[in-house]
Amino acid sequence: MADPLDAYCNQFQINMSAYDSTLNFLVSNPIPPTPGSTPQAERVATIRMSLEHLKVLAFLLHRQLSQFEGQAGVQIPIPMEVLNALRIGLEDWQSFWKREEGGMPR
């Protein structure tokens, strides 16, 4: 078996079919793109899994992040620009994380 991969990513892609999912993890180029050109990213890892595995993973990630924020007394901020770029409405975001209007956990 190959050595485990240890990588950093700051971008991702999710692809799903009726049978499975593919998660591509990418890292952006350290050199800013020239104006008008498309930013380039390098793929550092691809993880494939069943949709059932993906759903369990999503649940566990949500639970662990919520517990971490509660225990540490912090809220990990996500800028509105990121939500807008991903087309995530503020109401949907707050509902998912069970947050009040001010962004704090209920």
C-alpha cells in the first residue's frame, strides 16, 4: 500500500453520480493570475467514496465542528463573499448551523 498522503488544500470540487462521489482537493497557485485570466489550481488529492459514506462523513464533520466551536467558545467566521460565491443564502447557512441572526449558536 502507498504511503498516506499529507496535503493542504484551499479549494475543492464535489462530483456525484447515482452511485458514488468524487472529492477533488486543490491548492491555488501562489502567483496571482493576470487580470482577466482564469485562476489556476493544482489537484493535490482525489478521494472517491459511496454516497452513503459521504453522507455519514458530512454529518460527522458538522457534529465535530459544532462541538469544537461550543467547547472552545469560538465561532469560525465565513465571509459573506464566500457564501455568495458558493450561492449559499444566509438563511440556509444559519439554519444548517442552527444560528441566530447574529451568527451565534442557539
